[in-house]
Amino acid sequence: MKKALLYLFLTLAALAVLFPLLFSLSLALQGETVSPRILPDFTRLDFTVFAQVFAKEPLMGRWIFNSWVVSISVTAGVLLVSVLAAYPLALFRFRGQTFVLFLFLSTLMIPWESTILPNYLTIALWGWKDSYQALIVPFLASGFGIFLLRQAFKTVPAELHEAAVMEGCGRSRFLWAILVPLTKPALATLGIWAFLNTWNQYYWPLLVIDNPVWRTTQVGITAFRSTEIASYNLPMAATLIVLAPTVLVLFAGQKQLVEGLTAGAVKG
Amino acid sequence: MMDLFHRAVMASSRLHPGRETVSAFVYLAPALILFAVFTFWPFLRAVQLSFFLVDRNTFEPALWFGFGYYLRAFNLGETALGDDWIRSIATTFQFTLMVVPFTLASALALALLAVSKVKGIGVFRTIYTSSLAISLASAGVIWSLIYSPNLKIFETILTDARTALPAVALMTVWTNLGFSFILLLAGLQAIPKDLWESAKIDGAGSWRTFWHLTLPLVSPTLLFLLITGTIGCFQAFTQFKVLIDSVGPDQSTNVLVYALFTAFWAENNYGFASALSVILFGLLLLLSLAQYRLDTRVHYQ
């Protein structure tokens, strides 16, 4: 009896959480209508809507491609820059170490929105508007990423590093052949985090992209919504198409991401 | 390129094996350069521009304006021509107070449900986490259609000054739920089992167990979510742009970052936009300091 009650609550909560997604699926499959209903007519579901999105908006494919290019580039770049910066911070002893640590820490305090205006002016001045580099380069250094990897690198004993360097193992060899393979879980966490964050960006691409060709999916779907204001099925289908990659990345990497994030949050 | 980089590192450490400083800075160089160009310089530049009238074409500071923009942002000084900018700051606080407590409470309720080990619980956990994968822009599009007048469920929710802000807040709670849920679930799972059992043996009711055992033990996670949630709310922009795309009915949804966007993008008032961005930084700094003090008081296991 108690168990039945638990399942009832679990199911009700699941329906509440899923409602917006189920509802958008329902709207997408109802066909073109000005007065959509909450539940579709299950005998007349219209699955061609997903193909119609690409026919109606020829740039849709390009937007998805752009999002992949930008997200993969930022992810790779963040991993590289963070690995390089975290290594000396975790295992070297050098002059100015505390100061550099403080500098990186202070980047966490400066919200991106506070720098957005001069950054926009920089990008405009360099003639980078409507380009991939405008969407990629400003995000390659991440204070969060550097601190996450520094924590992970610190779990490797400093004596091991010193001994290896004394024995003639080059520093870069130690980094790529020993340190990076040892800390794969943290790298995976950072990678998933960077990918999801970049894929979901909206404000910055909205500012630096004028030409629709260079749009990413997030800006694309909102533009799509306003041009297709009369119908509901197409914008909903477009949104679901855009959601698919992040949902897949999340489900594939959920355990990894959660373990990495909770290691920082729960332990405080 | 990489090869050249490695050789430079090798050379620097071979020449002076005792001096790690040089090679350290070779490794740090990319991050330092990127931060200098895209974080530190723009931030200092924003501070500088906030004191000037800025040329719209060259983006250069043209005329000293002193604290004029800051006075305007707080409704002081003679330039407030019926503008109500301090309301943007108040609206931002209001929005945060709607979103953060509601998110924490509902995520904790979901986590308490999902911590029980019954058959098929994995499916429910995955469902409760799902909104983590949904971007604010996508969620905005979905909810704008839920709120659409044509659907006749919520006809005037976004056009009524009393309901517009709560409507955006509700959508934001939904988007934040997955992240908060998964961290709270992990926090609950980290509580040792014998603690629950000894509470049961002592005859503590479930309500008492919740207040005196569960809640104190997940409070570090709750505090972390309080901080990240508050910061997120203060930076909220996407949901307002997608759902409302204006200052809202009777200016009721003109949060700080949206006001910044308008000053920057629609009005090309770079000096005022810069001042608003410095104010945003100051508010977040104050909040972090306050929460840091709170942090030292929260129970740690």
C-alpha cells in the first residue's frame, strides 16, 4: 500500500516535470492548426513535421552544423588551455604562484555580462563579426575548468612529479603521458560541461551574428518561432530537433558529469 | 605549433633545472593571454566607459560624465526623465526570490522521493534530471507556446503586469530543476544509512528526522545551490528575451541584464550600459561575500 502511494507520487512528479516536453511533442505532431489542443488526435499524428522544418528553413541544417563546430572547438580549446594552466598551478612551485591563483580566482567573480560590451567592441574592431572565431575564441579560457583540473591534478603526489622530472622525464611528457591519462574522469566532466554550456549559448551569438548563415541553433530556433508565429507544429519540431544532441550528451555522460560536479559541490 | 611549444618548454626546464618559474609561465601563457584580452581588459574598460559619454561610432570615451550614469541607475540626479532604473534592480531581486526558494524546495521534494530504492527508480531519476539538457532558449520557445493566448490555457499571463514575472520565474524553476535535483539526490545518497536507522530506532518521526537529520546534512548542497541559483538569476537574460522581448507590461519584467541589453543594443548608450554592468558586478560581489559568511556557519559533516 505504502509502495503504491510512492509510485503514485513518483509518477505524478514525473508527469509534471515532463509536461512541457510532452506538450511540445504533442503540438509538433498535431499538424498545422491555429487552435491546437493539449492532446493530439492519436489517429492522425503528423511525423513529416520534422522534415518540413528543414524544407521551410533551408538554413536549419547549417545552424546545427555551426553549433557542432563551435561547441566541439570550444570544448577542445577549454580542455587544452585548462590542462596547460592547471599543471603548473597544481604541481610546480614558482614565483608569483599565489598571484596567478588569485588572478584566475578573480575571473570567477567577474560576470560575463559585465564584460560583454567591450568584448563586442573588440570583436567588431577586429572584423570578427559573423565568424566562427567570434563564437569560439572568447570562451577558451575558463576559470572553472582550470580550478576543476587543478583539484584533479593535485591528487597526483608532487613527489611522483619531482621524481619523474629528476629521472629525466620531460615535463610535457609527464603531463601528456601520465597526468592526463590519470585524470580522465575530471577531463570528461569538464568536456561535457563545456559542450553543454557552449551548445546552449544565446546572448553572445545574438550580438555578434548578423548574417543568418552564421547563426547557431539557439538563436535560430527563436528566430524561427517569430517567423512562423501562425503555426505551432513547426517551431516545436525545430526546438525538439535542437534539443536532441544535448539530451543525448547528457544521457551518455550523465554519470560522469554528476560525479564530477558533485565531487565539488557536496564535499564543499 | 604544439611541437614548437613543447620544445620551448623542454629548453626552458633543461637550461635551469631548478627554475620552474619560466616553464610555469610558458604553460600559463595561453590562459593568461586569453583572460587578459577577454576578461580583465574588457572589465577595466567597462569601468572606464561607465564614467564617460561614449562616441557611438568609434566606441571611444568622449566626455567625462562622472558618476552621472550611476546616479541615474539609482534614480538620483536630474537626468531621471521618468525613467525608473532602480526598479530594474528591485525586479531582479524579486525574480531571484521567486525562483531560488521554489527551485530548492521542489528539487528537494523530488530528491526525497527519488532516494527510495524501488524497482524502476532509475527511469524516474532520469526523467527528473532531464531539464538539465534543455537550454534556456529552447525552454523559452516551449514555454512561450504554452503561455500563448491561442491555447486558451493562460491567455493573458505574459501581458498582465501581475503575472508576467511569476510566469518567467516558473519557466526558470523548471529549467533549473534538473541540476538542483541531481546534486540534492547525490547529497542525500551520501548520508550514511546507519544514521537513518538509528533515528528510526530512537523513535523519531519522519518529520522530525527530516528537520533534525536530513536537512542539516544536505545543507552544504543547499547552500551551494543557493549561491549558484542566485548568481544565475542575477544574470538572467535569455528567458526574458525569448518570452517577453520588451521591458514587459508596465515595465514589470525589466531585469538588470535586460535593461543593460536595451541601453547597449537599442539605445547605443555605451556609457550607461557599462555603468549597469559594473553595478551587476558589485551586486554579485556583495552577494558572494554575504554567502561566504553564511558558508562558515552552515553545518559541515
